[in-house]
Amino acid sequence: MVTSQSTLSLSIVSPEKSVLEAEVGSVQIPGAEGMFGVLPRHAQLVSLTASGLLSAVAADGKIIEMLIHGGFAEISGDAVVILSRSAEKVSDVDVERAQQAAKRARERLSSKDSAIDVSRAGAALRRALLRERLGKRSS
């Protein structure tokens, strides 16, 4: 994708598919150490990403909101590539499914079964609650 001096090429890729390709003026990324912003001509950078809301301002001024779940961000020249474990548009979040996932995670966390991976169940609960909160906000 060819970019102008005032835009970035944003690509979001999950293991299953290319989720988004867009020309943007700026992007806010949930990093492992907190949110960080990227503008055109940003210094090269590779960073861990966290689960959270990625927002960008498209070249036409529209706001793009994506929910990403971990991975890496690579900024090089005027390109931003997000390699994420999963990603979806906030507007596509199924709130009912997120609520069911949160309920299952809570049940696992309250279980007395020693075979339950508590850190994995906790991460699943955090992801489900994030999906639920952002999904409700966009509907």
C-alpha cells in the first residue's frame, strides 16, 4: 500500500486472516506498557501489544475501532503492522457471547478443581469483560 506523507498504512493480521488494511492519519495502540500513539514518519519500533481498544483516524476522517488481543506491533517507515492473536471490529462484538464467556470463566475461577489453569481462566475473564464493555458501548 502506498502512503502519502500524511498517512500510515495500517494492517491488522490474526492467525486466521487479514483483519484490516487501511490508510490512517494516526493510530492508538494498546501496548504492554500502556497506550501509545503512532503518527506518520514515526521512528521504527517493535512492541508487545496488550488486549484492548486500538483506534485509528482513517484518511477520510472516520474513526476505526478494533479490539485486539495481544501480539506485536511493528512500526517501520509509514507502515504499522499489528500481528494479533485475535482481532475484531468493535461493532462486530457479540455482547451475548462475551457475557457467556465471562460466565464460563468465572465458573472456572470459582471451581475447586486443581486442574484449572487459574491464570488462563483469569485472562479469559479479562478478555470477555473487555469484549462485553466495548460491545455494549458500540451498540
